[in-house]
Amino acid sequence: MDSMRGQGGIQMLLTAEQEAQQIVSAARNVKMTRLRQAKEEAEMEVANYRSHLEAEYKMTLSETSGSSDSTEKRLEIETDEKIQRLKKAASEVSPDVIAMLMKHITTIKT
């Protein structure tokens, strides 16, 4: 009878071990599933962040190139204004310079 009880005890231990293995296996499967989900979520988040940064970059690039066109036009206008001021100043001083040159050329030093 003791051998029957011993076999019954062994059988209970084997059954308990199989149940424990099933529980551990199920936990591993749940863990792996959750890891896959977390990886997919992280990849989606990275893709969204990347597209957001690319959109910001393109917007900044378009603003910058647009402002370079306006900067070019502004510089062109400023340059034209400076040229006009220099021409005006030269035309105002021109008679005096001509008179001074004529005086030095026609004056004879002895």
C-alpha cells in the first residue's frame, strides 16, 4: 500500500510540474507578445517623430529660401539707393573738382 501511495505522490508531483511548466510557458508567451507590441509601438512612435521633424525641416527650409529671395531684393534696393546717392554726391562735387584741377594745371610755379 505504501508503494501505491508513493506512486500517487509521484503522479501528483508530475502533474504539478506539468501545470507549472504550462503556467511558465503561458507567461513567456504573454511576455513575448507584449515585447512585440512594445517594439511595434516604439517603431510607430519613431516614424511619427521622424515625419514630424522632416515636416519642420521642410517648413524651415521653405521659410529660409523665401527669406533669402526677399533678402536679395532688399539688398538690391539698398545697393541701388547707395549708387544713386554716390552719383548725386559726385555730380554735386564735380564742378569744384574740375575747377581745382584746372587751377593746378594752369598755374605755373616759378
